[in-house]
Amino acid sequence: MSAPVDQQLRHARDRLAALDRERAETRATIAELERLTGGPQMASAEERVALFASLFRGRPDVFATRWESRTQAGRSGWAPRCNNEWKPGVCEKPRVKCAACTHRRFVAFSEVEVRRHLEGRQTIGIYPLLSDETCRLVAIDLDGPTWKEDATALREAAMEAGAPVLVERSRSGGVRTYGCCSRGPSRRGRRERSGRGC
């Protein structure tokens, strides 16, 4: 590379590092202000739905729903939600697998679907990897005999870094932790960003 390009690249990396520091400081300020005011506003159901949807964001064009077999006990899984699922004359399940179906029409992720999830009418999952190969959510499952200690250590490390972490009990008996970002790196992005966080 030529010297001017090297200087531009160095300047751009320095600027990005400064923005990362500024972002971390701003997040810490917001977290402290929310703590002082009692947290984000969640008085109404709409506000709770909006908060949940803002934290658990993935691809806007599709989300998954959990299914359980009615004929085989203990068999369950996840599948993209489709507008045409089980429609007579359109959906040919189980003869045609969803991945091979030419009539597949995904349902978009929306606050309506989040509300159905929070009301217990469906169990949804997001596809966190976005089209630009970034994500807004990191999920970590902690199982086994030390899950409580692991969750505590993870939460403390995240607090020190100013990164919000949510913890919930998982079906497996351990916990699932979520790190929510405005937009974080994917696998390729992590390599390019040399380990910097969200």
C-alpha cells in the first residue's frame, strides 16, 4: 500500500476506536440514568412489547416458531413461520419439505408476533445474523453443574464492560444469557474487529 492509503487506514482505525470508546461511555451513561429513573418505561403492554422487540432483533423478514409433534412424544423443533403453512392446495407438507417448497412465504418479524409470544400463544425465535453479516444479539447457553457461577461471572464481566446482559432459565435446566447490541460483528466481523465487543 502507498503511504497516503496507509495513513488513511490508520486514521480510520483510530477514529473507529475512538467511536467505540465514546459508544461504551454513552451506553454506561444511559444505563446509569435508567438505573436512577427506575429503568426503561414499561407501563403499558405496548411499551413492554416495544422493549422486547428492540432487544431481541434479528432478520426483519422472517422468524422461527417452535413446534411439538402431536404423534411422537418428545419430538420438537423450530421452523421459519410461513403464511402458507398447512393451507389446503398450497402447502404440501409432509410430502414436500418446507425448504423445497415453491409456495413458501415467510411471516415478517413484528411487534404483533412479539405480543403473541409474550402472551404465550406462540414461542418464537429470531435469526440473529443479518444480511450484512452483523448481528444485534449474542446468545450463550450455560448448562452443567456450574451454570450459576458461570452466569454470575459472565454478568459481572459484562457489567464491567458496560454491556447489557439478560439472563433467563432455559428448558435444559441451565440458563441462557443474551448480550444485546445496537449492531455487533458476525464471525467474519469479529476477525476484522480484532475482538472488540458490540
